[in-house]
Amino acid sequence: MTETIIRRRIEVLADEPLIPAIERIAASAGIEHYTLLPTQGGMGHSGRWRDDQISGATAKVMFMAVTTEDGAERLTDLLSPLLATHPLMLLISNVEVIRGLRFD
Amino acid sequence: MTETIIRRRIEVLADEPLIPAIERIAASAGIEHYTLLPTQGGMGHSGRWRDDQISGATAKVMFMAVTTEDGAERLTDLLSPLLATHPLMLLISNVEVIRGLRFD
Amino acid sequence: MTETIIRRRIEVLADEPLIPAIERIAASAGIEHYTLLPTQGGMGHSGRWRDDQISGATAKVMFMAVTTEDGAERLTDLLSPLLATHPLMLLISNVEVIRGLRFD
Amino acid sequence: MAVDALFQPVVLFFLLGALAAFARSDLAVPEAVAKTIALYLMMSIGLRGGGEVAHTGLTSAILIAGACGLALSFLLPLPAFWALRKLGKLDRTNAAAVAAHYGSVSVVTFAAGSEVLRAIGMAPAGFMVAVLALMETPAILTGLWLAKRGQAQGDAIAPRGGLLHETFFNGSVVLLVGSFIIGVIAGEKGFAPIAPVFDTLFKGMLCVFLLDMGLVAARRLMDNRALNLRTAALALSLPVTNGTLGVTLGLAAGLDAGSAAALGILAGSASYIAVPAVMRLALPEANPGLYLGMSLAVTFPFNLTLGIPYYAWVASHLHGMI
Amino acid sequence: MAVDALFQPVVLFFLLGALAAFARSDLAVPEAVAKTIALYLMMSIGLRGGGEVAHTGLTSAILIAGACGLALSFLLPLPAFWALRKLGKLDRTNAAAVAAHYGSVSVVTFAAGSEVLRAIGMAPAGFMVAVLALMETPAILTGLWLAKRGQAQGDAIAPRGGLLHETFFNGSVVLLVGSFIIGVIAGEKGFAPIAPVFDTLFKGMLCVFLLDMGLVAARRLMDNRALNLRTAALALSLPVTNGTLGVTLGLAAGLDAGSAAALGILAGSASYIAVPAVMRLALPEANPGLYLGMSLAVTFPFNLTLGIPYYAWVASHLHGMI
Amino acid sequence: MAVDALFQPVVLFFLLGALAAFARSDLAVPEAVAKTIALYLMMSIGLRGGGEVAHTGLTSAILIAGACGLALSFLLPLPAFWALRKLGKLDRTNAAAVAAHYGSVSVVTFAAGSEVLRAIGMAPAGFMVAVLALMETPAILTGLWLAKRGQAQGDAIAPRGGLLHETFFNGSVVLLVGSFIIGVIAGEKGFAPIAPVFDTLFKGMLCVFLLDMGLVAARRLMDNRALNLRTAALALSLPVTNGTLGVTLGLAAGLDAGSAAALGILAGSASYIAVPAVMRLALPEANPGLYLGMSLAVTFPFNLTLGIPYYAWVASHLHGMI
Ligand SMILES: Nc1ncnc2c1ncn2[C@@H]1O[C@H](COP(=O)(O)O)[C@@H](O)[C@H]1O
Ligand SMILES: Nc1ncnc2c1ncn2[C@@H]1O[C@H](COP(=O)(O)O)[C@@H](O)[C@H]1O
Ligand SMILES: Nc1ncnc2c1ncn2[C@@H]1O[C@H](COP(=O)(O)O)[C@@H](O)[C@H]1O
Ligand code: NA
Ligand code: NA
Ligand code: NA
């Protein structure tokens, strides 16, 4: 039986043009590794959106990183002031990874 | 340290043509906000499928909403009778969001 | 109130050309049903990648399966020796599904 | 003639796609592009057909052909439903869903068929595009009626605007009809500057599309768990009987041989774009593996390779006899 | 003339797309393809404009037109900002963001407008493409200045290279300017072998693109929660006033009627590709539903159908009078 | 001549893409479209080459050129492997993977090279497309043999059908060979109606593709952590030596100057589509950042700008001397 340990999965839904900034902020929180997932549309306080590449400005991307409790806290602290003013959604959950592989 | 609260993440995998209906049912469960994620293929009881846009009929989309315990229960109750007859997959899990932001 | 039971969600991020092999390994662990999700880019020990279809070789796909505790353990055991040598990321988490639907 | 038709590049690219898929090659046409080419083909067919009708005006032949098409689309699902129930052993819902596909039409089969007919000197009349558009939806109505007879109504997941709305405003129907009307309005003069895209490129684009169709059809056949010997045999015999009926009706109604052959191609073809999209909503219990397996993975390849030359052969031989 | 312009296939496909969206049809052009056609249009416009400038050389007319364009792009946001604040009741940030869109230009409006002008014998000079490129960015600078006056700077999420970098290296700006330069370098001889793609196909590709624009604009209008009567009225009156100003300035500066009309089209058009991309980064608090709703869902359709013929009419009537 | 080659629009668009990426512009060609254009280029090259061979028939020159190509593809990885081990300090697996890329060929380099050769009056023979197809796979076999010598076999993740299957049924190999065969079968008459797509549009499509290649190559270079001075130097010297060898062998075997230059281009080019796809499966431990960094981000730009004119120059100067 392979042993697993618990890490934190942080997901940030952000406008595509903001992704480089999110990557930068994550790096400054010590989170170097991440995966970007595409999205197709949605609905929020600011209304309905669709992945409308003509004016790519409103397409959104899901930034996902698996990190330690501390890493997650650092990134949350850095992002939470932005959540009020910027169109971001931040989700955190637990995830198990295989012990011995690096996820910090 | 930013304080977080626990919410429910509901994911519904459904055929693309059914998504407007899912959105409507979610709204009637009080869930207004959601995100749609694309998929690429899969395998289930009804066999293998691929994102085959020529006859867009069999493409699937992942509907994802973060909501309260109650909202999740209402949506599950509304959808569960459909799960037997319709090609849907419903997943529920816990997710932490930042306290103070609206996720209800 | 619809009753739910807890299952395991396994996610494997792998290079697109490896997906048929992952499907085969999952089947040999008794996991027949899965969903494939597209990705857009990321950063890991081996550097930055983008979904660059010209040489489709470096595009990645997320394989996702909901299964029992046992199924998840079997698949983890089969994949974990590969994780060291191959460019894979494996994540496991809990997810609730509606009791009575098949997820084994 | 039939052999010539088989050695057209469009057909060869279809075969190449199918062979690649059967050999488990990783060859794939990105779906976004395949879908766009499908849209392009509809725009092009609509525009060119509309342009020709603008040229000839509304003749009695158009009205006759339209009436034949409507009748075929409304009625062909009935014998098909019977055959699918009795010979195919399908339940009511699946039989009705499949029947609707065979009553409706395949735009790409029509496009490839028109090229073949043109190549062998049996060019169909331009208004046959209007007939194509007319035949897309009635079969859906018949199919839904067959499925719902005596059944409880009211599905929580049913489309808000109602199924009729989904049927008539299905994307491919709207685009084909809209392009046809634009073709009529624009006329020859308006069409000239866009002809390099919508006319000159047509056959080449069809090659790319059919390469993808070969891949998609063959992969669908390999993945399929829904087809069996009975349903596969029906997927071959339904086009033959429907197509023969279409040709005969067309000739009896006084259409020229080329247009009658085109009516046969339409009757013999099965939808795999418009009808599945509606069925997924209207009859979610019906199995898409079955109806797409039959129409896309069996009937389409059959029509493209053998069906079209056969309908043309029937039309040219019956012509004059009737 | 205006009516003729309305019955061009490009306009008809836009209307078809809009009608399909309003009827809640599922018709959709895959976004990857729509984006590629947008890139294609920029390459094509740039190459052809560059080719014409290579042919005529650098004349004083070019310098004058360029100066007019720069001035318009820098200054038009100022009265627009005032109107959006006072009449539109917008806050500073949103007013500044919208004003930047109206000072900048829409490449597709220019493309469609040039085709119309050519069709009615008022072909604008080739160098107007250079003016188009010049007009894309200055309005962004004015808009940012209007937004940031007296505000604390330093946003954690601001682009690393600074906003100026994002403004000048925005993808559409780079592609248009780059293609223009390639057109100048390649000249007629270099352009000939690629002309079948970048010249012959242009109008047909524009049809496909405008079909998508119709869908996108109408869906945006239906989803929109940000537009109200005031902002919608401004989205109609800003192009009219800006366009009239552009035509007048062009004629006063001695441009021919066609080029002055093109300057009016540029002044009257509002960006929905380059400017939103920068604004999303520079002013994330501004509401994209508002600025895209105004520019893409109201002003673009207005210009395509009524605006272009109006600017042409003004140019042909004022010409000779000034 | 070399300078002329550099000022072709295709090359200029590559440079534009590279500059945009280096300037961190957000310009991007959607990947689905870029992949489709790659497929289109293979179809077009295959069809046109097949058509020419249908015209000339099977001559001894074809057999000789084919034998040269096969020999080069099988053998070039050997000295490359040695150089990569000794001079590049790579481990066995990475050296073998990279060597396979340099023994195989780049379809787009061949396409761009053929256009240049045609422009300077050194058009290569049509059958060189067959040689291109023949050279894609043998290098992979040599590379795998180099990697696996003396190593334990049996990877849990290895493709079911075996690596040979993946090698020969790789999508790009299947499409190129299939289109070539379709070109032979269709002949001139069959090709005519699809020529507007597969011939007339070729150079323009190449421009769009090379714009994307410039973006992709430059971004890969910037993201790269795998390249160092040694490997970068090898990515420049391998094409030069392989290319010179190819030209010399071609001339020695009696090919005309144009075809010998084309053989040099093939020998000097490095695969970045077919080989990486196989290597990802066959040698997952090998670093894609390394082999794609070398072939796509260094060798491809070098060949496109300097390599092609150099091979042409060698061919035209050695011709007659050998
Ligand atoms: N509760 C939610 N569940 C899922 N997605 C959400 C939720 N709230 C917001 N989003 C996503 O985040 C985007 C921006 O949200 P907002 O800032 O509220 O407009 C929305 O368009 C949705 O795609
Ligand atoms: N256990 C599972 N894990 C992940 N995805 C599943 C699972 N079961 C079903 N799915 C997805 O849901 C789709 C429909 O399932 P089914 O109705 O069983 O054919 C499948 O094609 C999969 O994409
Ligand atoms: N901690 C992480 N969080 C999210 N994604 C990751 C993480 N580590 C690796 N990945 C993804 O897995 C890919 C391969 O990882 P690696 O093998 O470390 O290069 C990366 O490019 C990322 O897309
Ligand atoms: Na039919
Ligand atoms: Na303007
Ligand atoms: Na080579």
C-alpha cells in the first residue's frame, strides 16, 4: 500500500490576462509549480460570461497548485486583499499525494 | 492569517445540450453562480465518448458551483431523480473559501 | 434528503500520448469509468509547458476517475512506481456521490 | 461510373481517415476546425443554392420538388420505425429516435453527391438545396410523435422554449436556411466577391472534412457497444430503400434525372448533425451510441462510397421509363 | 447607397448571426477559429496597406492623415469622458475605460467600411491602414491618464513590464503593424504569391467572421446587465459625433473624400479587441460588461449597418464644400 | 540570393512571431488552428508530390533518391549520437532521443525550402516528397536502438501495439504518405478541382503557420531550462554537417542540383512533430525540453533563415564539380 500525505489544493479562477500576475504572486509565496486549466463560461455577480476569444479579455483560466498548508496560507494572504476588488475566485481543499514526491 | 469557511462544491457532468436546463434547475435551487469547464472524453456505462463537435450532441461539459450545505442539498434533491434516466454524473465535495466573500 | 456515500476521486495529469496507457492501467486496477479533462499549461520541475499542439508531444490531459477506496489503492499502487520516472502527477481526494448509483 | 466516384479525392480522403483510425493512428483533426468546416459547407451550399434560385426564379418544379421532400421527410420515419421495432428489436424510444435520423438528411452526403452528379453530367437543379433545407426538420416531428404517443409528458430537463423551438432553431438549420436566403438576396453580383471562398474552395474543404469524417466514423465504429448485426443491417438497407423511393418519387413527379438522383441521395442519407442535437434534448433516454453509430458510422460511409453511385444509376436507368 | 450597403452579404451574415442568437439558436462559431479569422483580417489589412504604401511611397498626404489620426485618437477620449461622466453617470474609472475604447478603433469596422467605400467608388487611400494602426494605442494612454489622475498607484496585480508595454505590445497592435511593415518590405512582387490567401479570400472570410460577430454581439446584449438607456444612447451618439468630426477633419486637412470617410469610420468606431485586453489589466475595477457591451454590442452593429453609409454620405456631401 | 530568401513574407512572418514572443506580446495563434494548418501543409505537400510522380512515373532517379534518403535517415543518428554524448555531454537516453530528431526531417522546413529553391530557379523534383516521407521514420528506429542497447525492456506504460506501430502509424506519417498516394491515384485531372485549396493557398497558409512557429519557437527558447551552450552549438552544427552531407550524397548519386539541395534540406532539418510524439511514449525519461528546444527553437529558425540558402549555395557550387 502506497503511503500518501495530505496537501492543499488551491484553485484560482482569474481572467486570462491576469494569469501571469497570479503566477508571479504564487512564486512570491513560494509556490513554483502549477497547472492551468481552461474554462468555458460561467455566471457571477458581474453577470454571464462565455469563452469569447474575439476580445479575449473576458476569457477565464483556472490556476491550480498543490502545496503545503503554509504555502496555501501565504498565497491566500497575498491574494485575499485582491479578491474584493478584482474578479477572482479562490478555492482551497485537501488532496492526498504520494509521500516522497515533492509537493512543497 | 486569512479566515476561511467551508462550502460545498457541486460538480455535474452533463451533455452540452442539457447545460441550459442544468443552469435553470440550479437557479431554482437558489444557486445562481457557477462555472462551466470543458471536457475531452471519457468512458461510462454507455461506452467511450470523445469531444466530437461534428455532431456536438455527445460533447459533455462540467457544471461547477460552490454553494452552502443547504444549496447543495436542494440541488442534489432536484437532480437525483434525473440521474437514473439521464446521462449525468454528480459529485459533491468540501471546499474552503475566504470568509466574507459571498458563496451562498 | 438524498443520501450520499463517500468515494475516492483520483486525478492523474499525464502527457497526452500516455493517456491510452493510463486507461489500460486503470482498467487493470478494475477502474473502467473515467473522464478526461483538457489542460492549458503549467510549470513543474521540468519547466514551463503550454498546450502546444504543433508538436502535440507535450500537451497534457487530466484523467479523472471516481472509484472505491480499494480501487483507488490498486491504481495508486500500480502508478506509484511510474511516478518517479515518468512525468505524471497523481492526486487523490474524497468526493460524495449519490448512494445507489454505481461508482465502483 | 461508380468506380470513378470511388476514386475522387474526397472519397479517398475519407478512406484514408478511416484506415488511420482502424490502424489506431493518433491522426486527428482538431474538433473546432472540423466544426467550422461543417459550418462553412452549410454556408456555401446555402449561398450557391440561393444564388441559383435567384437566377431561375420560383418555378413549378421547385414547388413540386419541395412537396416531394416534405412528404418524404414526414413519412419515411414511419416504415423505418416499423422496421426498427420488428426487425431491429429496438424499444419504442430508440426506434423513434433512429427513424427521425433516417427521415432527415445529411448535408455532407448531399454535398459529396452533388459533386459526383456534376462530374458525371447529371448536375441537380440549384433549388435542391431548398429541398435539403425543407427535409431537415419534419422527420424530427414525426420521430417525436412516434416516441411520445401514449407517454407521460413533462421532463424536468426539457428545453424551456419547447422542443419545437429547438427543432426549428437548431444551428445547422438556421445557418443553411439563412445562407440560402442571403444567396437569394445577394444574387450573382453579390456572390461574386465571396465566391473565391464559398465556391472555389468548396471541394478542397470537403476533402479536409471527409478526412475527419473518416476518423470520426471509424473511431465511433470501434468504440461502439450499441450496434449489432440487426441494427448494422438496417443501417445499410434503410438508405437503399429510402433512396430508391426518393429517386422514384422524384422521377414520377417529373424532376430531371439529376434532381431525382439528388432527391434519392437526400432520402437515403441520415442526419448526424441536426437530429442528434435535438434528440439529446428531446429523448435523453435514447442511446446516442445507437443512432450516431448507425447514421454516422455505417450509413454515411455506405452512401459516400456505394450509395451515391447507386442512386445515380437508378435515376439514369428509370428516367424515361417512368 | 445606404440600402445597397445593407444588402451586402457581409452585413447579411452579421444580421443572420444576430437573429440566430436572439432566437436562442445553438449556432456557434468555435472561438479558436473566430480568433484566427480576426488575426487573418489584421494580417491581410496590414499586408495590403503596406503594399500600397510601398507602391506610392511616403507622401505628404500620408503624414497629414497620420497626424489627423494621432490627434483624434489622443483627443477624442476627452469629450467622450465628459459625456460619459455627465450624461452617462459613470464613475471615473468606468468613464475613462469606455472613453479609451471610443478613441481607439475597430479593425473589422474599418475592413467592412473599406469594402463599402470601394463598392461605391470612394476607395480610401492605401495608407489609411497606417492611420488605423496609429490610432489603436494613443486613446489608451489618454484613457489611463483620465482614470489615474489623483489616484494611488501600485496594484499588486499590475503587469510586470508596466502598462505601456502591454499597450504597445498588445497582440493585435503587433500583428497589424508587423504585417504592414512586411507588406512594405515585400512589395507587389513579394505579395503576389500570398495574395490568393490575403487578398482573394478576404471578403468571404469577413462573412464568416461577421456571422460570429452577430452571434457574439447579440448574446452579449442579451446577457448584459451593465447597459442602461443612458449608456446605450451614448453608444449610438458617440460614434456619430466622433465620426462626423473625423470626416470633417479629414476633408479640412485636404484628404480625398474616400480617405476622409475612412477617417470618419475610424473615429466613429470603437475598439473591442486591443483596448479591452489592456483595460482588463490596467483597470480591473472597470466593468467589461459595460465597455464591451457598448463597443461590441451596440456601436459595432450600428456602424456596420448605418454608421458606415452615414460617414460616406457626409464625406461625399461635405467634399468640395470645405 | 540568401538575402532574397530572408525577405520572403514567409520568413518575415516567422521573424514577426519571434519578435512578438521575445517582446512578451500576448499575440497567439489558437493551437487548434495551428495544428490544422500543419495537417493542411502535409496534405498539400503529399498531394502535389504524388501528382508529379503520377506525371513522370517511376524513374531510376526516384529509386536512387529514395535509397539516399533511407540511408541518411538510418545512419545520420549515429554520428549525431556520438557528438551528443562526447561534445554535448548528454546521457545515453537523451542523446539517442535527440539523434533521432536530427536523422528524421521537418516537413515545414522542406516546404519553405522548396519555395525558396523554386524562387531561385532550382525547383526540386516532385518525387522528393516521397523521399521526405521515407526519411521520417528510419531515424526513430536507429534512435530507439541506440537508447535501448543493453537496457532492460518492458515498461508498464509502453504502448500496447508496440513502438513500431506508433512509429509507422504516427499521424503525420500516415497523412503525408496517404496524401502522396491519393495524389498518385488522383493524377492531374483529379487534383484540378481541389488545387485552389491545396496549391493556390499554400504559400499564404505557410505565412500564418510560420507566424505561429515564430511565437512557439521563441517562447520555447525563453521557457527553456534544458538548453546550454554545448547543446545550442550542436543544434547549429548538426544541421550544417548533416545538410552538407545530404547535398554531397545527392550530387554524387546523380541528382540534379535542386533535388540535391532538397536532400540537403531534409538531412539538415530536424523533426519536431513526428519524432517527439513517438519519443514521449518510447523514451519518457528523455527530456522534451531538450529535444524540442534543440530542434524547434534553434535548428528550425536557423534552417529557415540561413540553412536553406546555404544548402542551395552548396548544391549550386558543387554541382558540376562532382
Ligand atoms: N459560487 C460560485 N460557484 C462557481 N463559480 C463561481 C461562483 N461564484 C463565482 N464563480 C465564477 O467566478 C466568476 C466571477 O465571479 P464574479 O466576480 O462573482 O462575477 C463567475 O463568472 C463564475 O465563473
Ligand atoms: N466513475 C467515474 N469516474 C469518472 N467519470 C465517470 C465515472 N462514471 C461516469 N463517468 C463519466 O460520466 C460519463 C457518463 O457516464 P455513464 O452514464 O455511466 O455512461 C462517462 O462517459 C464518464 O465521462
Ligand atoms: N505542485 C503542483 N501543483 C500543480 N501542478 C503541478 C504541481 N507539480 C507539478 N504540476 C504539474 O505537473 C506537470 C509536470 O510536473 P513535473 O514532472 O514536476 O515537471 C507540471 O508542468 C504541472 O503542470
Ligand atoms: Na433521409
Ligand atoms: Na474611434
Ligand atoms: Na534530418
